[in-house]
Amino acid sequence: MGDTRTVRVKVPATSANCGPGFDSLGFACTMYNEFSLKLTEKEGLEFEITGDGADAIPADEHNVVWRSARYLLEHTRFASVYKGGVITMHNIVPLSRGLGSSATAIVAGLKAANALIGNPFGRRDLLQFATRIEGHPDNVAPAIFGGFTVSTTYKGRAQTFSILPKLRLTFVAAVPDFTLPTKVAREVLPEMVTREDAIFNISRAAMLVAALLEGNAYFLRNSLYDAIHEPYRMKLIPGMQEVFYAAKKAGALGATLSGAGPTLMAYTLERERVAPAVADAMVAAFRRNGVRAKAHILSLDTRGASVLGGFL
């Protein structure tokens, strides 16, 4: 292997939790970050970073793409061969907004490094690596597999189902103009929840998955509620309840906090073509609460992270 190979990858944004599925459910959507990685035998790193939050992304050994690539290489004989790299990042997925921007970087580093050394690891292996880096699988799983994902951990290993719903859904991501670090959003959560709230979430998470698999819009509408994280995070996002209400009034099945927020994600039926009206309603509701927001109309990504073309 020489040191002139470059691979390009595309990784989708993700929305985790999906209401009641805290730290276990997620889906991939049609907003993408693109990356390229060249591994070199010579030490040293070069970066070209453009797009959203480019100035806030480390351009050194702390860069998440590079750290993830190195993590994979350290599980192979190539760790001592490739000591440096050239990385390009073009970010469309906004940083610290609850759309899995860090997961895209983790998965990109793993996917690209794996491709450059001949793909010795399958997607299930990449899931284990990504989960260890991220700490939980709810964002990295859909970024790798696409579709909706249901994830658990068993004896330290992540396990994931990727499912494609029978309903054709269109999503509206209302992205406020402020960031909300996951650490801050987790700090407001209680250490304990009541039995009633636990039952509330377990039943709705199960119903949500069943509704997706069966294509039942009525039951999907009634399963997009949460009792264990959204009520506590509401105080961090001005107008959150009003935005939820506005989305439903405009025709959405429901709306959830995307990941740790502050993005709010509405679910609509593609055939009803209400997404533009829902987008306008959500942005207007945020505006009434003193928050500027931008809405993105998205579909379900069904492929997950992919290599773009061949090697350069």
C-alpha cells in the first residue's frame, strides 16, 4: 500500500430518541456531511474544513474524524504504517443542534479508514467501534445503517435493528439559531423517574416501532410522546411546546425533540404534502418566542454512510 490513496464518504444526519425511545431509537435523514481521508506514512495532519461550524472544529490530532480513523487503525496491523493524514470536511449538518453532527464525524473516520485498508471490518464491527467512541449507539447506528434503528447494548456490545417503515414519511427539522451541548441537556435530567413515567415511555416506544412496521399512521400519531427527557429539557428551548402544537395544527402527526435538541423534528405523511405548511408554522412559533429558526424538509435516508465513487 502506498500513501497516495484517498477515499470520500457521505454520512447522513440523524435524529435520536424519536420521542419515547430515549437513547435507543433513531433514524437517518437526507441531510449529509461529506468527508475525504488520505492516509500517509509520514507523520502530520492537514485539514480543509468548510461549511457549518468550520471555525469551531479542531484541525489537529483532536479532530473527531482523525481520532476515529486512528481508533480503527489501532485494531489492525496498519497502525504503525499510517501515521498521518489529509482530511477534508464539508459540513451541512449543523453543530450541537441535535442532528448527530458528531456521529457523522465518527462514522466518517471509521468508514473511510476501513475502506482505505481493504474493508476488513463489516458494518456491525464499525457499530461497536462507533459506540465505544460515542458512548451510546442511538446516533451512530442510523448513521451507519440508515433507516430507523432500534438499539440496545448487551454485555458491552451494541445490538441494532435497522427497519424501513411501511409509511412514507417526510420530516421537518426546525433548527433554532442557538446551540445546546448534549452535556448541558443531560444535566437537567433527573436521576430517577416514576414507575408511571417509565410505563408511559415503554408502551409508546413499543407502539412507535409497531406503527412503523405495520404502517399505521393513527398509532404512530399517538406514540410520539415522551415523559422522561422532553419535559425536563423544555426549559432549555424557548417555545418548544408551542412549536409542537403549531406543527400538529398544521397537519403533522406529531413532533419530538431531536436528540438532545434544540432542533425539533415533526413527522408528516408524504402523501398529505403538509410539510411546507408545517415548516412555516414551526418557524413562526419559534419567532413568537424570540427565537430565529430555519426549517429543513427531509426524507428518510435508507443507505446510511456510503463511500462516494472509487479511490482518488
